[in-house]
Amino acid sequence: MNGCRLKVACEDLGVDLKTLNRWKESPDDQRRGPLDAPANKLSLEEKGRIIEIATSCEYQDTSPWKIVASLADQGITKTERSKWCY
């Protein structure tokens, strides 16, 4: 049998030997991710409004940071502006 031992290879790669064995048993990704949507998730209306503004002739070549500053100058509330850059 050629090659190095699994333990040495795992150490070199920074992968725990138990993780390798788990991957062999079930190669599918078993992570599930969060079950709930984040509290600050944009609504479909908010997403649509942001896309509408960002793609308008006035802002199409402008960075989000400059759009936020422009909206602030126009009196758009901080809550609405904060969703642009995060």
C-alpha cells in the first residue's frame, strides 16, 4: 500500500480524523443552517425598492455608500438608509 497514514495526512490538512471517518460514512453535507430568518431580513417590498433606486438613472453608477449619503440629504430616514450597506 502506497502513501502516508491517514492520521498524518489529516494532521497536515488540519482535519480531525473523526471528521474524515464521518465524511466516509456519509459524504453529504449534514449541516442544516439556521431554522429562523434573521430579524432584520429585508421584505420583498424593501428589496424591490432598493433595486429600483439603485438601478435608476440617477444612481446606476453610484456606490451604495454614496446612495445612502444622497438619501440622507433628501431626508430619507436612517432606518431606511441603514439597509443599503449591510
